[in-house]
Amino acid sequence: MRSIWRVFHKEFGEALRDRRSLFTTLVIGPLLMPTLIAVILSLAIRHGGAPSRRPFALAVVHAERAPQLLAFLHQYGVRIEPVSGGRTAARRRVGRTRGPLLYVPEDFGAQLAAGKPAPLRLYADESSRAVQSRVQRLSALIGLYGGTIARLRLAARGLDPQLLVPIALHPIDVSTPQSRAALALGMLSYAILFTMLMSGLYIAIDTTAGERERGSLEPLLTTPVKREHLVYGKMLAACAIMTISLLLTVAAFAIALRHIGFDRLGMSINFGPGVAAGIVLGCLPLIPVGAALMTLVASYTRSYREAQTYVGFVLLVPTLPLIFANIMGLQPRTALMAVPSLSQHFIIMSLLRDQPLPGLDVAISVLVTLLLGVVLMFFAGRLYRRERLLG
């Protein structure tokens, strides 16, 4: 342990003296990433807080053919802008303005008076998210207007309008403000883990491919220290940098997310000191895995630039399970807790949702991740015994 500690002290001290790399590792990543995500979420909340109540303009061709429908839409915040032209002109206008356009056919009134489905044409370029939300809102309002007419028709014929409602479904939302906020922070675990792994990138490359390229690796291997102790000390230095980065990242998120304004949407961010400490403890077992994996890959490369290319690509491997978890909507299960990085994602989300995880699941996550880190470190130590390491 004395030799490992000496190597760690040397590598960690050199990393601290490299102020430019240290600034990039411990400031730009851990502090800029949380700030950027907080700003994006704040803007999203500010501009999307209550889209169903915001008024918007609707171009209407032949507005005189459906005055009551347009008056109904106006009550719900739709500003009617009558325009002229046929169907071809309507398509050209939508392609030019990107806004929705309602075309009222000539037989709309006659079909409605005859009790038949009255046709309407809604032109829209739904490649825009803003237009999609407007189209959905218009469809819901027109459906509400049509339902009102249907109930009036039944009442005029002496029938109970409730005949149109054979089933009355009452959705009951049992989610908590914390769980709703955690849903909005689905990629938070990805940002924390990726920033943590990226912080160990430069020291893992510099202590392997960098030393080989500078020619300092060969005299280092001639010192009376076991080669595996050298690499263990180097990986320990990378682990220390990654731990500092993890602490800074989690602390920055805990501070930045408090100023977003989740309360506007009925949400409450659960990111107090206890949750922050739990996130740090849950992510710590993944640090040896990242350090060993980057050291292994960098040891096989012949130059610093080549190592940057390969190690940067390899960093995607631990974060891929998180992407699949968000896409497929995976939920914590005992079997999935044996997958490193995915189990850390489940721990982070459970803490943010204020939902306890079984102790067995947490134990599996910690033990399996640590075991994988030990195995990778062992192979890295064996790799340093090979004479081919010098190229």
C-alpha cells in the first residue's frame, strides 16, 4: 500500500498542478453542466407552464359559414383571423406561415342542419412541436363543440344525453410533487454519471498513453515498484479526481435546481442534503469501474490523440443503459440492479421520487459494481506486466 500511495500522491499532485486541465475537469464540467440544464428546464417551465390557456391565432377560410363554431373557439382563447382563398391557397399559406388553418367547406351548414357529420379541414405543418400542441388543442375544442351539439340533439328528441356516456372514467393521479419533478429530471442521472466519468478522462490518458508518448513510461517501469502497483496508484488518482467531480456536480445540481420554479407546475424538487449524499454514495462504486476501463483502453493506444478517440467512445458504454432505461421506461427490479450504471440510475431516480429501494437491491448494485471495478483493475495490473506495453 505504501508504494501505491506514493504513486497516487505523485499522479494526484501533478494533476492538481495542471491548472488548465483541472479547470476544465472540475469547473467547466461539474459546474457548467448543472447550470446549463437548470437554465433549459427553467425556460421550458416558463414557456410551457400553461399552454392550454394561452391564446393563439387561427386562420379561417370562409369563416362566415360557421359563426357559432368560431364564437365557441373564441371563448377558449382562439383568435379568429378570416382569410380568403381556396384549398391550394390554404396549403401555400400553411407552408409559408407554419400556423394552422381551418377551412370550412360550403356544405358545412347544410350537413350540420341535416344531422349528418359536418366536414372541416384543418391544415397544419405538424413538424413543429408548437403547431402540434395547437392542433391537439383545436381538435379537443372542436370535439367538445361537437359533443355539445350531440347532447342537444338527443335532448330535443326527448332522450337522455347521458346515453352517449356509457362509461364514466374518473382518472385519479396518485403521483407526488416529488415524483412529477423526477419525471422532468429523467436525464439527470445521465448528466451526473457522464460528467463524473469525463472528469477522469484526461488523467487516465495522461498517465498511460501520455507517458508512453513522452518517453517517461519506460524509466518509470524500471523503478523498484511492482508494475501493478504503479497502475493501481494511477487509477487511484483518477478515482480521486472523479470523486471530487461527483461531489461538485451533485452540489451544483442541488443548488441550481432550487431556482428553477417547479412549484409553478405543482412539482416539488426533492434534492436536499440527504438526497445529495445518497446520490454520491450510490454513484461512488461506479468510479473504479470508469477509472479501470479508461486505463485499460488507453494502455492499448500508442498516442495521446488516439487514446482520446478510443476512450471518449468507450465512455458511452456505461451510459448506454441509461438511454435504454429512459426510452423503454424500465423500472427497478432486482435483476436489473446487477447492471452497473443502470442500477445507479435507479438509485438516483428513487431518491428524487422519495421512494425507498429494497436493501437487497442496493446491496446488489454496490457489490456487483465494486466487483466489476476490482476485476477491471486486476486486468489493468496484469496488462502492465507485458513488455509490449512500451510499444
